[in-house]
Amino acid sequence: MRWAAVAVLLAPAPDSLLLIRRAERAGDPWSGHMGLPGGRRDREDADLLATALRETREEIGVHVAPESLLGALDDVAPRTPVLPPIAVRPFVFRLPERPPLSLNHEVHSAAWVELETLLHPDTYRSTTIQYRDTERVVQGYQLADALVWGMTERILYSLFALLPG
């Protein structure tokens, strides 16, 4: 099992969460998918929090202060045996404002999505997708121009379950 970490970045005005679209890359099973900044742990990383901070800095150019950490969510892993054996630890950060972004080659685009949009009852639903030459029905957050599904959907779902009301 390989370990990875992602950063769930929350910022105000209005309350939003940063999502990225991964760049299209041959051999990447998550190529083009919506996700969160993050990646695999390097030997030099002291722990998975260091991984999340480093990957966020590398992928979107944001230096997250460790003291902005709210906590970690439960680890997630792919549910499909054809995907790499990886476990991902999500760390949730509350930023004082939306920082400027500087995307690297691993990230096609990034957007702040309002929590109100993600929490709207019409946003979260079952959707049929084409994945690896087969149709699948998945749960996800259907945005205007993207579907958030898979491990990222599971991370967001567990985060939103912790919110009051």
C-alpha cells in the first residue's frame, strides 16, 4: 500500500472549497478528474501532513500555514481493484482568504466552489458515467462543468457529514 495526502482548502467570502482538475496524462488513472491538491508521500516527507503541504505548494503554488489545519478526515482508498493500491489521508485547512494560485503541469485548472453549491440537494446525486469502456452509476457532486466522484466525492461527503445542520 502506498500513502498519499490531499489538502481540503476552505476559504471565506463566500465560504468555498478549492477543487482542481487534474491534467490529462497517459498512464494516470485519475487523469482529467476533479480532485484536491495532493499526491504521494515522498521519503523526505516527515509525515502525511508534510506531504499535503508540499504537494499543495508544488501543484497550486499555495504555502499553507500548518496552524490553519482544522484536522484530518478518515483515510480513503480506491474501491476498484484495477486502480493502484493507495491510501489517501485528507487534511482540512481553513485559510483566512483565497490565495493566488500558480498551477503546475499536473493541474489543468482550479476553481473555488461555494459550499452552498456543493451542499445544495440537487448537486449531490447518482450519475451514469463512461469509465474504462463501461458505463457505471456513481454518486457525485454534479457541478455546471464537472462531476466530482470517486475518492474525492467520498472525502467531501465525509467532510459535509461533520457540518452542523
